[in-house]
Amino acid sequence: MTQAHTSFERLFGGLGAETIRKRGRRTMAAYDASLLWTVLILLAIGLVMVYSSSIAMAEAGSFTGYHPWYFLARHALFTAIALMCAAVAFQLPMTTWQKLAPLLFVCCLLLLVLVLIPGIGKSVNGSRRWLSLYFTNVQPSELMKLAVVFYAASYAVRKAEFLPAHQPMGKTLARGFLPLFTAVVLVGTFLLLEPDFGAFVVIVAIGFGVLFIGGLDGRIIAGLLVLLPFALGGILVAAPYRLERLTTFLKPWEDPLGKGYQLTHSLMAFGRGEFFGVGLGDSVEKLLYLPEAHTDFLLAVIAEELGFVGVLLVILLFMWLLFRAWMIGRQAARLQQPFSALTAQGIGIWFGVQAFINMGVNMGVLPTKGLTLPLLSFGGSGIVVCCVAMAVLLRIDYENRRLLNGLNV
């Protein structure tokens, strides 16, 4: 553990823990109000925009009972459940999460296996990603994102002595890198069988991102970056439709009524919104033109109705969230709390990568992926897991502040 602390101090630098405690006692508040308000504002924007973007679909669908408020009611219920789960998660100290990390990872891995079993996993639009609980569907890949954050953080702390560059390369590979690499490859295999390439990318980024921050030899990361294009090429060749998506997003207007349909309508929504938008509720693209308007392409509706200003607000809120995740992790490292530090950084990587991919897809700079916008898009599993992750981040900050004030956590 001492080596881990030294590694984190060297990585993050700055003042010693005791100096920070002495300086922090004078003005330290009980919690990070700016982070909490950022999360609540994103949830509120999501609630309003999910309603606005789903009205036409709800009125046209027999499964919704033709009620315009169908998706609003469900999203509000999911949000309420998410906030209750977040309140419970906040009560658990980080030492408990650290102990539970391996168990949570194994349980989520078993759920990924269950999804692939015919008769148990539920298939929608050709993808088998859900487990039916009759009243709702659970998406194990969303749960796995948080489980990987905890598992990778706990793994990096446990294997800290085998990660640094001063260790022999063979020992670093065998004892430090390969066990987590094997776990991530196993998870990725199940995700690609669903298939869920978007979740695969996010989980790989979380796992190796946390390991790198935890002090993994940079030569191994460089080697992974060299091999990455070959791995992605193999994945594309194994599933030709992924290669079609890659080429389609580059030239969507060549087939606007076919393979480029989603992207062209998303781009039209951005174009119509201009600077201030056409007005809340006045989107045309949500009138059954833009598929998945309330989930994957929610940002396009925000762009059309609220314009550049609305999109900029969402981007700035995410930037602040990521900044706070980094700073909370940095402070935890200075206070010699390596698991908390890596967990905060892992949550930041998760939200940053997923938000970047979703925004990139909506704007036509990345191929289409089945990834929602965290805290905003419609979806029960996603909204619950994201809120729990934010509660964990707030818990880390809370424990940091108590340590700075000389109190027990």
C-alpha cells in the first residue's frame, strides 16, 4: 500500500495530506454543492427533453396506450428510483465498495451470460441486451460499467507493486497487466456477442484508463495503442455491418433514405436549430422522422429546439462534471486514498467517453453507436446506474472533506 501511495503522490503531485488537512479545516463545506446541482440540472433537462422528444412516438404507439405522457411518466419513475438508489449508495463508505468490487464484477458478468441465453435474454432490433423483469427491462451492460470502475480500481490498488516501470517487464505483464486484460477481454466478448460495440468501447476505456492512472508501465499502454487499429480492424471484418456503419457516417447523404437515414435527420435537426433553436416542443424531426429521438439522438432534439445555446449548456455541464471528478480523484490521491482516487477517475473516464461518443454520433463525426447520453437519455438501467455513480463520486468527495476536517469517514 505504501508503494501505491507513493505512486499516486508522484502522479498527482502537490501538497502533502497533512498540509491539505490544516488548510482545509477553515472553509471546508460538507459536500460539493456544484457537483450535486450539475447532476440535478442534467436530470431536469433530461426529463423535459425526453418528454418533448417522445410525445409523437407515444401518441402513435399502441403499446403506449396513445398517451403523450407515457415516456415522461416512465422516465420520471426511473429518475425517482435512481435518486433513491443514489441516496442508499451514498451511505456506503468507500471501504465497503472496495470489498464488494470483485463480487459485483462477477455478478454482472453472470448477467451478461444470462442475456445471451435464448428465452432469458430479450432481443430488440436484432440485439440481445436486456433481461425482462416483466414491469421493465434491465440492461446488464450498464451495470457492468460501474462494476468495471470498482473492479479496475480495486485491482490497481491490490497490484500496485507490479504496475510501475521499474519492475521487470515480464513480471509487470504476468502479475500486473494480463489478469485485468483477460477480464476485460471476457467482458468484451460477451458484449460483442449481444452485440453492443458502444458499451464494449466504454468498458475497455474504463478498464485500461484506470490501470494507466494507477501507474501501469507506459510501454504497455504504448503497445496497446499500436495494436488497437489491428484489433478494431478484426472486429470490423468479423461483422461487416460495422464496416458499413463506418463508411456510411462519412457519406450519409449518398443514401439518405437508407443507411444514412438516422444521421441525415440528426444533422437536419442541428441545422434547423441554428443559434437559439426553434423553441421548446417545436421540433419537426421528433415527429417520427428521427429514430430513437428520446434515447440515442436526444441531443439532436435539444439542438433543434434549444439551438447552439442548449447544446453548449449541456456540454459545459458535462465538462464541469468531468472536471470535478478529476479534482475529487486528485484530492483523494493526495489524502492517500488510492481506491477512492481511481474510482473517481474511472467514473470521469466513463462519463467522458460515453458523452463524447454520443455527442459525436449526433453531430456526425463518429459512426452510429447504441450509446445514450448519461443522465439525460431515456432508459431505466442507464439512469439508475449513472445516478449511483454520481452518488459514489459525491461520497468520495464527502470522505475527502471529512479527512480534511480531521473527522472519521
